[in-house]
Amino acid sequence: MKIRDGWFVVPRPVPHPALRLFCFPFAGGGALVYRDWSEHVPLGVEVCAVQLPGREGRFKERPYTRLADLVQSLVPAFMTQTQLPYVFFGHSMGALVAFEVARELRRRNQPGPQLLMVSGCRGPQRRDPDPPIYDLPEADFVEEIRKLNGTPEAVLENQELLQLLIPVLRADFQVCETYEYLQDKPLSCPMAAFGGTEDADVSHEDVAAWSDETTASFTQRMFPGNHFYLLDQPAPLIQQVIAHLTGCLGQPPAAATRASRGGVASATPSGELSA
């Protein structure tokens, strides 16, 4: 594993990659969520998981509470990594961050992603109908987190772990719940949007709304499961990601993928999971 530019965790560095896959975590999640993906992506693809402040190797750093501030800090790091073709994948909060990073890179006349894959997130122009929870009293906040079914009950019942996790979760929810969508021209890269068929917060129509954000091709795929389908049943999603990456490489799947050698393993959650 290698840490690159402070922001990127590379589980398996590739000496001469043809394509980089940047993976953005959900609220409360860290780079470890994507640690197994490098075992299954097509040959020549290097997985770079985005590590945000406040978690895992950056635990002592203050987490961001505004998406605009986070993007302004992230983009310079990406500008050192875009000399190769690259693809974005983000789940939930990670989808919003990936989208806004792509828009900011365009504003700075930098090469954009070849493909933007978003998951478990309503189109950015669609407002969340639920009231914000990031500033609720602690007991109420924890109860709302429990309802999302993304944080293991063992973590919620462990007061020491919970006290470490709550500040990061509050900050990440504040990032999402204070986000203000600004009208701009659609991106020019293809987009793929994914969701869980039993996600109570993000509907099929919410996922479909991402189609407004690209002038290129758009595909949508819904998978069995709730908001955290990518953790509970990761294989179908990983297979779909592999197919999209293989298309970007222009290689036939049988020749390109490590997954064909041994199947797709389950992605393991980091233990920090929520929204």
C-alpha cells in the first residue's frame, strides 16, 4: 500500500498504469472501503482511494464541513495525478464530491475524467426532502445514524468508538446537508449511475436525475439491496465497474480482468460506516 500526495491510498501500485480509478468514500467512510477493489479491476488499472481528513491515516486532522472547501483543497492534489486517463467512482457523499471535483477541474481547464460513476446518491439538483441531522443532540443523532443501517451495531454500542466517530459523521453530514447546487453546463464525460432497489432515501428517479449532468452517454443500473448495497452485496457492483473500466481501456473483458481468474471477492467495510 502506498500513500500518494497525502490524499490518495493506493492499495496495489501499478508500475505503468494505463488508467487510474479514483474512489471517493461515503460519509464516515475511509479509503479502506475500497482496499479490495485493486484485486479485481482490469489489468493496467490503478485504484486510488481518496482519504479524507478525520479518519484512518488522517485521524488527527480536522474534517471538512463544507463541500466547497473540501473541493478547493482536493483539486490541486488531483491536478498532479491527471497526466494519465482516469475515472471517478463515488458512493453517496462520495458521488457529490467526485461530481464537484470534476466540475472544478473543468473550470481550471484540466483534463476531466473519462467516466464518472456515481452510486447511492440523488442527482445533485434534487434537494434532500428530509431535515438536516448533523446538528441534532447526540442521542438523536446516533438514532438517526442507526436508522441508516450503515454503521455496525457493535460500533454504536461502544461508547469509546462512538465518541471517535461522531465528529467525523457530523462533519460529513454537514458537508452533504449544506451543499448548494449551482447551475452549470453539463459535464462532457459519460456517466454511469447506480443505486439500491431497497434504498429508502434514494429512489430510482433520484438516480436517473444524474442524466441531466452529462452531454455524453448515460447508463443507470439498480442493484438488490439498501443504501449500502455496495457493502452487503458488492459482487454485482464490482462486476459492473469492471465492465465500464474495460470499456475505457478498449479491451475485451476476458483479456483484461483479474476477476476472471478467481471471481469477484466481497468488498470489506472499514468499520467506520455510515450514510
